[in-house]
Amino acid sequence: MRVRRHPPLPLRLPALAALFAIACACSQSPPRGAVPAAAGAEPPHPDALAYALDPVHTRIAIAVDHAGFSKAIGTVSGTTGTLHLVPGSWEGARVEAAIPLSRLDFGDGDWNRAVAGGGLLDSGRHPVANFRSLRVEALDAGRARIHGELELRGTTRAVVLDAVRNAEKRHPLPPFRHTVGFSATATLSRAEFGSTAWASMIGDAVEVRIEVEATR
């Protein structure tokens, strides 16, 4: 029996767009979650050390409901950037990251091409999304909320990540670099970012998971 392959659903702004969502700059009050024009990152801490994000062991995963049958999952590898961190502390922590949208993978070539199209992420003209933290709200020694802004397609919106510091030590394998590792999560509403198409097929709540390693 031949199994008929259905064409991919023409997603208008899928799960990743909720993570890399935008807010228009206008004269009226900004929408909930928008970054104020005067917002700026906290100054660097004099004791902070600079770490480079490891693009091999740094990965972003997103999940969104697909017509109630399952959650569609996409991942992005290859993120690069810099982390400034005081050993054993959240004080003055800062991170900047460049996320290569061309490496977004939903596990199917047709879906990947549809998501990259001009009506979706438009990654041909805007191949990289950029995140930078503005402040870090420490909850305890191992947990914090990272308040930052994410830029996509030339526009920016606020993002808050719940982060856990997993480890901070010398790596056990050569070249034995000092390494830090973090996990972060968020749950976002795609409707808040202007993605309301295919509401009967695509869920509104988008789960985001980020795994980060950085070395110096």
C-alpha cells in the first residue's frame, strides 16, 4: 500500500517566531513585553570573566501544539556569542548571542524551507537573530531570571528566561578549558507576537528550552 505524503502545512509564523518575536516602535503605549527605547544593559562587573559560547554544545529547542495530535519540535544549533560572569555569582552577569536561523531544523526539508520563506522568518534577508541580556534577577545561587531583548527581522521585543546554573568548573577533557553550563526555559504566547494565523491548527503556547555551554 502506498502512503500518500501530504504537503507541509503553510505555517505563517511558527513556534520559533514566538521566541524571536517582534514589537513595532510607535508613538502609542508599547505592547506588553516590548522593550522601552531607553532600555540598556547593566554595566559590566569589574570581576566578570569573559566566556565564549560553545556552538557545538549550545542548542535551542522549541515545541508547539500541532492540531492537538503532537507538539512540533524544531531545534537550532550553531549559536555563538559572549558570556560575562563573576565566578560563583549572578552579579553583573551578561550574555550576547547570535542565533543562525538558517540552521533551524524541524526534521523535514519542506517544513524547513517553508519556515525560512519571506512570509515567515524571512531568513534569506535576516539570517541571524540576536539576543542580549539587560539585567539578571538572581533567585538563589543556582537560579535566575534573565531579562533581555531579542531582535528579529530588524525589530526587537522583550524576553525573560528562567535560567539554572548547572556547573562551573574545569572541563575533564582536553584542552581542559574552564567551562560553565546553563539551562533556560520560557513559555510564550505566539498571539502576543502577532502570530494568529492557523489558530485551529497551531497552538498559541510555545515552549522554549535552551542548553548552553561556554568556555574561556
